Amino acid sequence: MKKFIIRNATFDDIDAIVQFNAAMAFETEQKKLDRTVLRQGVKAIIDDPSLGRYFIADAGEVIGQTLITTEWSDWRNSAFWWIQSVYVSPEWRQQGVFRALYEHIYAIAEKTPLVCGLRLYVEKENHIARQTYQKIGMTITPYAFYVIEFKKQA
């Protein structure tokens, strides 16, 4: 197995994260994202950790990523960390990259006061990802996900 490390993202990773997010959106939903807006969004997170936190799988180059955002649960008086923007470079898939990212996040979350769990959402037809999440012990919830999006200038 090839070697890689898991680390926090830095400003130097912005281009790779933008590339991976655009690839993920196209692979999973055939969406073409506005790269300028996407770059601004990624940079905002790197600049302000209160918005989220990217983790990178690094093998001398970025080979995978996840983003963590926080949702406060008044029912639990603690927060869920949402795992988002999951992407592993195609040539690194099925080599433990996502599992390493997940285990890294899980270990931090478990030790962090006021974090009560991990959540993520996945495209219904993304069967490979769904199987992966089930293999690591995550379960499907009975909740449906609804959204209204507003068109705003970046």
C-alpha cells in the first residue's frame, strides 16, 4: 500500500481542494460549479476556521479531502460534525484513503468536548459511497433532507 498522511489543510491546498470539489460535483451530480465562487468559498474556510475545517490526505500531493462543518444540537447541548466535500483522487480509491480521513476525524471528534457525533449526506444513487459509509459503522437515518437555495452574489 502506498503511504500518505492526514493533515489540516493550508492556504497552499486551496487549488487542489477547488479542483476536487469541482470533480466531485460533476461525478456525483453532473454539476459544473463556478470555480470563482468555489475558490472564494474554500478560501473563506481556510481563512476562518469557525466556518469549517478541511482535512487532507497527502502523499506528496493532495490525494483526498474532507470538510467538517458544525451543527449545534439543542436536544443534546452539543454539536454534530458534518462530513462534507469528500473526495479521493480516482487512482487512490480503494486504498484506505477515506477510511484514514474518517478515522482521523472520528478520533478528534470523540475527544472534543461538546461534539456528540458525526453526520454526512450522500447522493441517493451513489451506491459505492453508501456502502463505504456503512462499512465504517455509519447508519442511515429516517430523516429526509430538504433545501431551499437562494441566488446570492458572492
